[in-house]
Amino acid sequence: MLRVRVQPRASREALGGEREGALVVRLTAPPVEGAANKALARLLGRVLGVPPSSVRIVSGAGGRQKRITVSGIDVATARERLGARMGG
């Protein structure tokens, strides 16, 4: 389970570190008609090396705070890949 805080309509897509225990994800997509959720799945899939369909929003689909599960990758590998992309 991964806690994510989404910032839609950002100037570029990127991981923005951590805030209050949640991964900050900046997305260029607007928060309408699921566009930001689809962009989130694409970005996390790309970063983690899994297909976007492996990224599932468990809760918070309509808000900025989300809980995500990712299949096809173990926790240690996910942390390593996320840390590398955030410079940590």
C-alpha cells in the first residue's frame, strides 16, 4: 500500500518527494474525468517498471490523497526505484 498526494496541473510530471508520509506526485493532467488518475498510473508504472494496469487506486480516486497498490513488484524493489527517482 502506497500513500500518494497528487498535485494536478503541474508544469511537468515528476515525483516531488514526501509530505506527511505520502509520496508527492506532480501531474500535468487536470483533475477531471479521471485524467489525473490515468496519468498517475502511467507515471508510477513507468517509474516502477510495471504496466499502468498494475497500478490500482484503492481509495481517494476523487481526491488528492490516494491509496495505491501495485502488483508485479515487491516492496523492496519499489522503494529502491522510487528512491532513485527522488534522489534518495
